[in-house]
Amino acid sequence: MGGVTAGLPGESFSLDNPAWIADFERAGLYLSLLGQRTTAEDVDASGEFEDVVFPMGQAAVPAFGAVIGVGYAQYLDFDAGIESSIVFEGDTVPAGLDSEGGVGVLSPSLSLRLDERTGVGLALDVYLGSREVVRSVAVPEPIGTRDTLTRDFGGVGVALGVTRDLGGSARVGIAYRLRPDLATEVTLAMDPDLIGREAEIRLPDELLVEASLRVSDGLAVGAAARWAGWEGTLDEDLERATTDVGDALDLGGGLEFAPPRPILFVVGPEAPVRIGYRWRRLPLRLDGEAVSEWTLGLGYSRGFGRLSRVDVAMEIGGRGDVQDHGVSESFVRVGVGMAVFEVWRRFD
């Protein structure tokens, strides 16, 4: 749906806006998995790499007139590798740089409905993760070198959200996320003087606005806009480099088709088809030029009564331009998500 992760009729899991789960009348659990293949190209060469990630999971339980949620999402992915070569004593020897790890967000939340049309939510975002960087040069021992540096990351932020039903067919949601200064500490290094060294990484606050409209019994449209204030988050010495950052902007929208009567037993009220488009201005700037990304997605959801739901989506897209930025990437993503609900009790 072009980045519209919530706001459509029905029970919507969401870590972007904690207020959406205020609608839940029964306990539920959602898990997702995403695989992607990316092709990178510059003026001299190109290459491909594949990755499988766990984008998000969330549990929601109605209790005491509110809904208690616990979610987890990946925020930063540090997995990467570079292979190169250097000249050593007249010979060309391989060298490499490998990075592993990431930062995830554990997000407990509390949501409730103020009235039949308004929901609010508050989430506490706990950032946890680590990164290991290994630099190696394959020259004969004892000259061969392998340099390892490991850092831990941590921080706590807050997310506030509100949703509103506008009549019987339209819904809107607004969320603001106060991100923390991410604390980092070196825990392992070849140089003992580096161990224990601390630093802070400024993360940007984020604003998200979503809306959906039920056009007819079988057709809904949705749109979303997201802004993140990356401008000024880099230190001054880094801002003088060829790579800097600016504010990020994300715009998207899409359609959901769920006819009241099944079509060929494939598409129907419990089996909608979705299509969406998203455009992003990434925070990354190369030589002062902003880098943009586009994504076109097609999704299918299949409900099995009130017990469970399976979501499948495929996306194609690209970012950057070889002529403007010196590098470009194209990607194909396939995602699968499953929601399971409690049906033997109902929370009132």
C-alpha cells in the first residue's frame, strides 16, 4: 500500500503509530519476514547481494479497558562486506572489510480509545544492538593482519500517536517519534586504549501522517507521508566530507481491492489485493545531491475466519543514479507476514 501500514478497516498491527492497536478487541500476534536481492552498480563494475531480515513483530492484548502491546523492529542493519586488493612488496594481495550486526527497537506500548472515534497510544522505544567490524589483509604470517572493533549501542525514545475515524469510511492517524541520542561504547578492540571509549549518535525525530478512505464496499485507498529531521545530525568534521545528510521525506499511497463476493475463490472480502507506490528522499547526500528511492509493490492477504491472516507482498524499486551520484541500486523484495488471533475469549 505504498508504505500505508495501518489505517485500513480491521485490526491493524503497527509499530509506526501505537494508537492503531487501540481498536483490538482480542489478543493477536504478528510476525514478518523479508528477503531481498540488491544489484549495485557504479561506473566501473556491478555486483549482487542477498539478505533476509526480520522487519517487525508485535503482540497486542486488550486488558483493563486498554490495549497493551509489545513489538520489535529492525532499525539499523550493519551487515556489509567489501573485498579489495592492495600492493605489498610488489605483489597484489586481497584485503577485506566485513561488518556485522544491527540495532533493533523493543517497543512496549499502551493504547486506548477515548471515545468510539478516537484512539491514542504511547510507546517506549528501547534501542539495543552491536556492530563488529573486521579489517583483514591476506599477507603471510606474522605480517598478515586482522583488526577487529566491536561496539555496543543503546538508547531510549518515545512515540506518541492518535487516530480518528471521520465518519464511517475515512480514518486518519498522526504519530510523532522522539528518537534518542544513541549511546555507543567500544567493547572489543586490538588497541586496549580504545576499549571503553564512548560516543553519541544523534538520531532524528520523525513525523508520520496516514489516512485511508473506503470508496465503496470493495475498494479502499490510502496515503501516507513521513518526515525525519536528519539535517544537522552529523558532526561538523563529517559534514565537510563528500557524503552528508539532509531531512528525509517519504510519500506513498495505494489501493486495496476486496470485492464483497469472492472472485474465482481467490479475491474476496477476506482476501484483498493491494497495490502501492512509494517515493522517498533518502537522508543520504552524495556530493551535495539528494538520493531518491522509488518502490512499486503488489500484495495479497488471505484471512482464515477470525483465527489468522497471511500477508504476501512483492516489491521492485531502485535508488540513486550512476550519472548523478556515481552509484545506483535496484532491488527485488519478497515479504511474508502472519497474524494469529485469540478467538475463544472476547475482551470488552
